[in-house]
Amino acid sequence: MIPRRLAIGVFERRLVNVSFVRNYRVTPFLLNVGSNRGSIFKTKRNSTRNSVEEELEQTQEYKDAINSGSWIKKYGAIARTRTFQKKMIKWYILGYAMFVAYGIRYFQKEYVKDKEKESLVAKFKQNNGELSEWEQLRLKELNREVIRTTDSLKLQEYHKLKDEHDARLAKAATQEERDAIGEFNPKAEDISIDAGPKTFESKILPPKDLTDFYNGIAPKYDSEIGFEETLSFVGKRRKWVMEQIYGDVLEVACGTGRNIKYLDLDNISSITFLDTSEKMMEITNEKFREQYPDFKKVAFVVGKAEQLLNLASGEKNSTSTDLKPKVKYDTIIETFGLCSHEDPVLALQNMSKLLKPGGRIILLEHGRGTYDFINNILDNRAHKHSETWGCRWNLDIGELVDRSGLEIISEKRLHFGTTWCIVAKNPWDPKKKGEIGFVEKYFSKAPKEELVQK
């Protein structure tokens, strides 16, 4: 007489082998579901009646998922099988090994960069702050500072020379040959005549006086520019500019007063509008008087930003560079105006001289973008755009601000980098509390009183 437990085991094994092969054509690795070793799923090591029933149910669910027609269910079921998971182990190991190898390589490169940076900083201190142009640009690059268009193109040329120098060193067979080649320390004149800066500047149209041009398009300017600004959501950016203003305010290149509808008089003491076009200034005057008929501390001045110091000092015809302005401002703003100045750097320098201590310059401008393909479009259509709107829309705005000597507090770029939102200050003015970032606030070595202006 066969023991009961043995009989049950034989019955279960025959049931699985016969019924599954006959009815479902299960592949060989699906057989022997009654034992843990042959199961396609992870199960506990006890072959009780309940465990067999659970495995039968799981196997049926697996087949249903495979035949469901849904690739999500199908591959989800395959991914849960023991066979698939065993095969994946080697890929997990390979992936981890690649991650470790990449990490080692990455930190090796960072270590080399840190050593190069330390060397340049030591040389900077040793030479009383003097470095070659290559060394200055390389230090900027290692510090991950913003590098403007001209400097970026120069850096590309220097890196080409560096690659050539490294190739010569690699070919040198003896130490004497390597000593003859020496360290890489190029001069500014070593850059090719056809280097980036010349190519970039050749795409910029020459500056010109646009007074008559803007007088001519003043009556139709709002109606023609309005649709374009609506499509690019410029109104939201104009609103951002006007939210920054306070105290005595100067708006340079105000045009037809397109910022007036975003103006909040609660935060300002006075406001002055400046533009070179008399016809556009008349429209600005009309808009302001219509919206704020009772506000008295407002002035409308026709003039150029390049002559700001003359206008502010009351000496319009003076050629002196040491003029003393009679009025200064807490906030100076300009929206899409730098591109229209004959000398945008001089215009910015004049603005900086009219700032009160703690004053800020708020800029909303269009210029060169972040990507080369965008800049190629701007360069190729620069002449056409100038014929339509007068301005030069492919200037590097950040570079102009840097050349003016102003210090940029915040810089945000939109529309593939072609729209610039900048807050700047005089370099000797401390930052205000809300202008200091987390890293600078808690990890800067500068004394706290030097960072924060109350």
C-alpha cells in the first residue's frame, strides 16, 4: 500500500506534467512547477498543496499576460520570471562596472583641472594679478564663469593651439625634444587672423543714428510691434521689469511708452522718460497723462543715452568727461534699447554714473542666443531686421554689460537665449539681502558686512 503523502506527490506531478503539456503547450522550463527548483517564479522552499496551487495560478497569469496583446503586460510578465532575472544579473554587473569606470575617469579629469587651477591662481598671486590672455580665459573656464561670445571664440582658437602643442609633445621621443617644445604659453598675436572675434564682429552691422528712422515709424510702431510681442509673451517680461523699480526712476530709450501700462506708482517717487525720437516721446507723454493725469513728478526728455551726463548736468554742449550730474536715480531701466544705441557701452557707463548708492539697472534686451544655429539665423537676417525695426538684434548683450564695468547680479535668458533679463549694479555697491544666493551667503569667505546692504 502506497503511503498517502507519496501518492499525493505522484498525483500532483502527473497532473501538472500531463495537463500543462497537453492543453497549453508550456515550454520545458515551465514544467515541474511543484518543486521550487523548476519554478519560473520565486517561491518559498515548501512543496505544499497551497504552494502548488499558487504556482499554477501564477503560471496561468503569466500565459494570460503573454497572450493578452498588450506589450506592457507581456514584458512585465517576462521581467518577473526567474529566468529573465538570472540573465539580467550580468547586465546589472556590467552597468555598475561602466558607472564605476566613468566615475573614476571623471574624477581623474576633475583632479587634473583642480591642479591646473591651483597653478594659475598661484601664478596670479606671484605676478601681482597679471596673467596672459590665454591664462585669464582658461581660469574663467575652470571656474565655470560665464564666457561671452568674443572670449568664447578666442578660447576655441587657443584650445586648437593647445591640441597642436600636446600633439608635438606626444611625438617627442626624448626629454631634450620635450624641453625644446616647452610649456604651452601662447600670446594674443598667436591666434589666427581669421579667428572667431573677427568673424563674429563682421556679422554686426555698423551703428548709426536712428532718430529720423524712429520718428518715421512712431505712428504705426505700436500696431506693428504689438502682434510680435504677443506671440513671444514679451508683456510678461515688461511686467517683470516694472516690478523691480522703486524711488526715483529713469527709463532710457522709452520709445512709445510700452511699459507704462505695467507701471505701479506706489513704489516710485518720480519718473523720467528719455528717448531720442521726439515723435515717440509725444506718444509716451500722451499715454502717461491719460493713465496718470494727477501724477506731477514726471519728466519727458528728448535725447540720447550717450549724452546722459550732459543732460543730467545741464551742460549739453560740454565735451568734458568729468561732468557732475545734478540728479541721480534709484532705478534705471531699459527695454529693447541697447540694440539701437550708436555706442551701447558708453550708454551703460553713463547710466552707471547716474545711479544712487544702492541703485540698480534693470535691462530687458534681445541679442545673441545660446545656440549657434540661432545665432546663424540672427546673423543672416540682421540686415533685413535692421531695415524693418532699425536695431541690431545680434549683439552680445552680456558682453556689452561686462565691457561697461557694471556688475551683473542676476542674468536670465529666454527664447533660446535671445531675450536677456539682467539686473546690474556698480561694482563697489554691496549686494542687498535678497540678491545673495545660498552658496554665496553661507560659503563665501568675504565678511558678511561686505556682502549685504541693509
